[in-house]
Amino acid sequence: MRFDDQRLRLLEELKASGIKDTAVLSAFSLIPREDYVLPEYKEYAYRNRPLPINQGQTISQPSMIAIMMSELNLSPQDIVLEIGTGSGYQTALLASIVKEVCTVELHDSLSLNAQKILKAAGFKNIFFRIGDGWAGWEKAYPAYKEFDKIIVSAAAEEVPPRLCDQLAEGGIMVVPVGGSLSQVLHIIVREKDMLKVRQDYPCTFVPLVKKI
């Protein structure tokens, strides 16, 4: 089966699972996941499952990415902070919807590879930082202090306080929180300088590593 056909089949699977956000579904229809997986896993690119990438990390399960993006209620005016660039696939999905994506990756080899793929794909609204995701967008260009939306693609032991500080008024953050084996997705909204937290969706992510 051709990749285009497989992408359409995945799209139907996402719809059947309850994903209704038209912007998110459109992004999944446009972005070729096969460009972001290792060569030995290309035949599995459109399976609804996570896949290994380098540095012991993973490219997340498409349905979980779709859930997280839907919870963010993304709009074309949004400036989004992504923690965990990884392969760059989710970065591409986000960048196809929003104004700008600022993405942070701890592993320099992953970031540099994702930068190469994303620039070759023609994206001009993505900015990169190599560093500690717990610190967010620190000492990076553009010099944003806060973001409309924040998405964390690794499991935190607790909600990262420095990311909360970078969430704008009315902003939304999604972050998996829990132990090494399983977590629960936390959806956090800043309203009138208060953080409202809702816990939903069991999930399993690689740990969000703190840089020592």
C-alpha cells in the first residue's frame, strides 16, 4: 500500500477514535510521517503506535499526538512551545497549524536531524533550542517569555514549574505526569493568573530528563 493511502487510512482511524478537531485532522493528512521515522521503520510509519528513534527516544503514537493537539485548541495566531523535538514529526504537525513553534530538545543529534528534515520540508516558522526541557524557552531566540500553548512530549515527575511560568494568560499546556511506567495527561489552563488542572487520558511516554 502506498504511503498516501496509508496516511488516509490513519486519518480515518483517528476520526473513528473520536478526534474531531478539523485543524488537527488536516495536519495529519498533510504531513508525511514516513519522512520522520528511521529507514528500518518506514513500512510501519502509519501504524497507530509509537516507533523508536535515536538516543533511546520514540516518535509518539499518532492518536496520542492528536489527542494532545486537540486539547490545545490550536489557532493560526498561536505561538507554541514544544518540549521534546524528537524526530520533528509533531513539530511539523504543529507548524502546519500555528503561527510559530519554538521547540526544545535535550539531545543535540536529534535536534540537528529534525532541523534538517523540517527545513528541507520548507518550514520557516519553527525555532529550535538544544537544552533542558524543564527550563523551557530559556536564553533562546526569539526572546519569548510566554506562550499561548505548551505541549510536552515526555513524562514529567511533576508539572514543571518553569513551564507554568511561561504559560500566557488564557493559555493551555498539556503534559504527561507520572512515573516511568505510566502517566496521566494533565491539561492546564491559566485563568486570571490561576492554574486550573484537569487530569485525563492514561499514557506512556519516555521520561523528561533534567539536565544536570
